[in-house]
Amino acid sequence: MPEENEQISEDCVFCKILNGEIESNLVYSDEEIVAFNDINPKAPIHILIVPRKHIESVAEMERGDEFIVGNMIKVAKILAEENRIGEKGYKLLINVGEEGGQVVPHLHLHLLGGKKLREF
Ligand code: AMP
Ligand code: ZN
């Protein structure tokens, strides 16, 4: 199914998590989005919210992808509340490209919280 193949990239670590090739600690899953704990957490709560569609970065977003990103933010809000940081506050971060600090070339939203976060 060519349409389905366009949604995944064979060399991508997050696509491998999505298809079960690499294990992760999943904390959320629906037909469009998954979320799992970051392997190298920078805060007591550090969750990555990832679209099932392989979008390389914000810079590579196509028409319609803004709805996916909107839903990723909605999932972040739900997970923040589940982790009891909804009221105290948290940081949502998307790194874009090399100078933006993006290491994994599959769009993802970092949900960071559980302590006072001054820097990103
Ligand atoms: P970024 O720098 O925005 O591309 O963030 C990539 C994040 O993915 C980093 O915080 C890594 O710790 C995290 N990461 C890389 N590989 C894995 C993995 N297999 N499972 C969970 N998190 C990962
Ligand atoms: Zn991918």
C-alpha cells in the first residue's frame, strides 16, 4: 500500500518505536498519535508526543499537518493533567532542525515538568 509507506521512514528511530521494532514505555496511543517516556529524561516528567505519520520536522509540515500538531498539544494537556502538573505548569518544546537542537528527524513535542524549569 504505497500511501501507507509514505507515512513511515525505515531508518527512523521513532517509526521503529511505532511499528514495535524498538521498545518504549508507551503512555498514550490513538489512531494518530503516540506518547512515550523520553529515554534520557531532562525533567522528572519528560514525555515525547509523536505523530504516527513520519513528518521530519515543523519545517517539513504539509497541508493538513497542522491538525495533527494541534492534536499533539491536546494530548500534552491530557498527559500533563494525568501526571498532576496541569496546574503547576510545564513546558512544551519542539526542536526544529540542526541549529534548533533536533536530533531525531521525526516531529515530536516534548512535555517537560515536575520541577521549576528555567531553561530549555
Ligand atoms: P530532539 O533533540 O528534540 O530531537 O529530541 C529527541 C529526544 O528523543 C531526546 O530527548 C532523546 O532522549 C529521545 N530519544 C531518542 N531515542 C529514544 C528512544 N528510543 N526512546 C525514547 N526516547 C528517545
Ligand atoms: Zn519516523
